[in-house]
Amino acid sequence: MLVVYALTAVITGAWLIKIVLAKKVIFRRSFWDWPLVLFFLSQVISYLFSIDRQTSFWGYYSRFNGGLLSVISYLLLYWAFVSNINSRITYHVLRITLASAALVAAYGIAEHFGIDAQYWVQDVKNRVFSTLGQPNWLAAWLAALLPLGLAFAVNLELTTYNFKLKKVISYLFLVISFLCLWYTKSRSGLMAAAISVGVLVALQLAPRFKRFWPVTIVILAGVGLIGGKILWDRNRQDIRYVLGFTDKVEITPQMVNAGGSKSADIRKVVWRGAIDIWRHHPLFGTGPETFAYSYYWYRPREHNDLSEWDFLYNKAHNEYLNYAATTGTLGLVAYLILIGSFLVWSVKKVISCQLSVISSALAAGFTSIAVTNFFGFSVVPVSLLFFLFPAFAVTISDTKDEIRETKENPKIFASQRLISAGILLFTFYFLLLILKYWYADAQFSKAEKLGKAGQYNLAYGAASSTVSLRPFEPSYHDELGLDLAGLAALAQNDKTATLSAQLAKMAVEQSTQALKISPFNLNFWKNRIKIFYRLGEVDGQYYQQALATLLQAEQLAPTDPKIKYNLGLLYAQFGQTETAITTLEETVKLKPNYIDVRYALSLLYRQIGRKDEARQQLEEILRIDPQNQKIKDMLEKK
């Protein structure tokens, strides 16, 4: 995303200088202007009502995509392209896009045969992701570009220069892209690709069969109704659960070594949580990119039955529900208008026989994104296509080709030079800010790795530099607090009590600053608990602060079993055995297959003489994990 920000700064700066030198506003109106303005306003309003404006502006840290700044960037890129690029250059841009996609797809195929298998924890030979980081993201991107590749292949004229070579290259792209798409094993991507090709064919055939349109519409409506009825009958209980009409749902708690949960089970639980957020914040949502925070407020208990129960979900795994949860009904409607306006515009062009095969492919690719977004969410490459496909279509479909090269003005006034220099300075300033952001992120990553390795002295240096570079970024204060707490514990071990106390105070201050900026970030609360645990070695009073922090975290995430588990352990540490047992019993209700909790319960039960209940917990552990030799030995001894 930082690269997109840099390109946006350069492109916007060049556009403004062009306007200054031409002494006129260079802006071409398009059908998408008002839908974009409406969408932007919906994001701004949601940002103003956000529970975390820092995240809503910059985007969730490490992703950066989806915040208000990224929306501004995409809109500027759309308008800059439409206002400055003609159809001839657009075709070149599309060819370059397909060429880059071919390279990415080729690497994905090589990945399937193990070219980089040794570098990844994931089974990349089974499900490739090439340079995009995740199979479904790669699939969504390729599925959107496939119709474009097909359109270029069938659109070549016999009179085209190097016709045969270009024909071979076009079909080679299709083969490589589809093969890579197949190796992603992404069902949503493959389905979207099939639908997009169908849309492309339909858009091209539609003008020839106008008299059959009424019949076709009736047939499609009938198929849709029948399909909806079948879907409802087969998934009635799941749909009712997702919509919040019932709490009954079939999700089998994961046993040890039983494999991962089905993606359908994961989605219906996360979607239920997203709809609950929307239900409680119906107008403006909780703010762009705040799903990672608000989801914990309404996180379904059934989430604990999934194999990914301890994963952080910063997206709803459905772009539409994500907009509904984070930007409310206003944001969702604006997003749907954005999609619908382009598709309606394309259909109107079909009716008037003004839609070329390339423009049809762009509409088909856009449809593909709409499909994959239902089962996932857009990452930066897909978001770029979402906002630029309509721009490509506008420039290609303009038969008048209104964009002309601005003639050089023989006389450039001093005022124009001065304004242009000012724009250049601002552009370089923005690029410098982006460079600082990149460097701070690199230092943050370094600090995280060093901190996890226990090298707190080195981690402190890296984390301190991040705070100096970007003092308003809460993640940097959070990491610095963890590293300072580690240093405080080391100083205590070295018998330097004064230094240890100073470092402890600084650690708490940094954690407090992180939560002051992002008060609903559960990870910051969990890290604050870690800080107090570490500082407990320095001064026992910090354990009391750990307890208070755990209670606050429990309010933010009432169904998170790990928080309750740690709360129970801390009660036990304080000698409050009965309270600890009650807390751990509540934890078991949240997550019945939580082995650590049941083991802790068995120890506490035995401690107060409830031996039968202690044995029951051990037997339940063995049922969850039949190969647990430690538990087998304990049961044999007792």
C-alpha cells in the first residue's frame, strides 16, 4: 500500500503541475463521479463516528488498505487516469497489466512444483499464492484479469502487426493464468472466473439477440428463485444462525490433530459476528477498518469451536458485511451503488451497441471482484482493479477520445513556475513521509523479532526509533512498552533495583499511550497484561494491575476463553481458589475442548479435595487428545 501512496503522490503532483502549466482545470466528467463522491462521503462520516480514528484513517496496521487514506488514494488515481489518459495509452496499460499477471502466474506454477517450498510454513505446493501472500487473494486477482486476457485473444484483427505472435502470446497468457488459478484451489476464485467469462459472453451476444431479452430475463429470474429456494432448504439452519434468528448451529469442536475447520464453518461464525456489529451500529458502523476491535464485542461463542479460535480476525471475510459492520448501512449502500452504477452503465452501453469486447471484459472482471468479495475481501492489487477497471472502460469507450496532449505554452510565467515548484516540494514532502513510514515499519518488524527472541536491549533501540519517527502510531508505543518491561525484568535480575523501577515506569507509560490512541485494540490490552506479568518480577504489586487489566480486557472480549483462562490462573496465584475454579468452569463452557483449562481445573479440584471431579477433567482431556501420554500416566497413578 505504501507503494500505491507514493505513486498517488507522484501522479497527483504531475497532474496538478499540468493544470498549472495549461492554465485550465483538466478534469473529465464521468458516470462514476457522483457514486465515488457518495462513497467517499460515507467513509468520511463513518470516520468521524469511528471508535478508533487512527485506524480508520491509516487502515489496520500491517495491512494499511481500507482506511480513509487508501480510499482517497484510489479516488485520486481514478480521476487522474480518466482526466489524463486516452484510449491508446489505456490499451498499453492493459497489456502491461496482463504481462505482469503472466509473470506472477508463471511463478505461481513454479511454486506448485516446489521452487520456494523450503521458505514457507504453508504448503505452497498444494495451494499456491505466488507473490500475493494468500491463495484466495491470488485467485481473486487472476479471476478478474482472465476475461481481459480472453478479450485480447479474440479481439485481434488479421491485419494486426505480428498477428500470429500476439495470438500465441494471448492464448499462452490464458493457459498460464488459468493453470495458476487452478493451483490456488480457491473455490471462490474458480467460481468467479466462470461467472466472469459467462458475463463476458453474455455482454457480447446480447446485442444480437435483443428480441430474446424478455424471455432471458424471465428465465434468469426463475433460475435465481429456484436456486435461492434450494440454497435456503439446504442451509436453512446456517442462514438463520448467520442472521441471528437462532443460536443453534452445527459446528463440531476440533479435537487434537483433527485438522482445520471447514471454511464454511469459519465464515458463518465470523459473518454472524459481523451482522451483530451491524445490528448494534446500524447507521455508520464502528469506523473503517475497526472490525478487528468491534468483532470481539459480539464474537460468537461458537468461534471457540473452530480450529482458528485464537486467530485475530481483522476482516469479516465478506467485503459487503465488512462495510456493513464498519461503515454501517450508509457505507454498505454507497458501496453497492458504486458496484451497481458501473454494471448499469455497461448494460446501457450494450443496449446502445457501444460496448467493445475489451470494455465487456472489464465489466466481466469487475463482476468477478464482486463475487470473490462475497467470500473474502479485497487486498491492494484487487482494490486497484476495482477502482481502475471503470476508469479503463471510460477511456476506451470514449469514441471522441477527448483527452488530447496539452500543447506546450510558449510562455510560462513566473507565477506558474513558482506554483509548480511549490507542488513539487509538497510532492517530495509526501514522498519523504511515506519513506519515513516505510522505515518505521521496517524498524518495528525488527523490534518485534528481537523482542520475541528475548534480545530486549537491541529491540529497545529499534522500537525507540519507531516512536521517534511516528509518535502517533500506537503499535510502536505498545512494542516499546513490551521491550522496556523485558529490560526492567533483566535489570532486576542484575540487582539494579533503581534502574529496574525506572524502566518499569516507562514501560507502563508506553502501554498507556498506546491505549490512549487506540483504546479498543484488544491486542494492546493483552500486551499490557504481559507487561504487568513481566514487571511482577520487579514488584509484586504489578500482579494486581495485571488482574485489573484482565478484567478490563474481559469486558472488551467476553467470549475470549484465553482471557478468562489467564484470569483464573491469576486468581489461583492470589490464593482465591474458589473464584479461580468458578472462572475456569466458565471458561470450559466457552471452549469445551480447551485442554489447558481442564488441566488447571483438575489441579485445583484435587487441591481442595474434589478428586472425582479432578479425574473427570483428566478423562475429558484424554477424550479430546487420546494420545496424551502425560494424562494417561496421571490417570494410572490415581
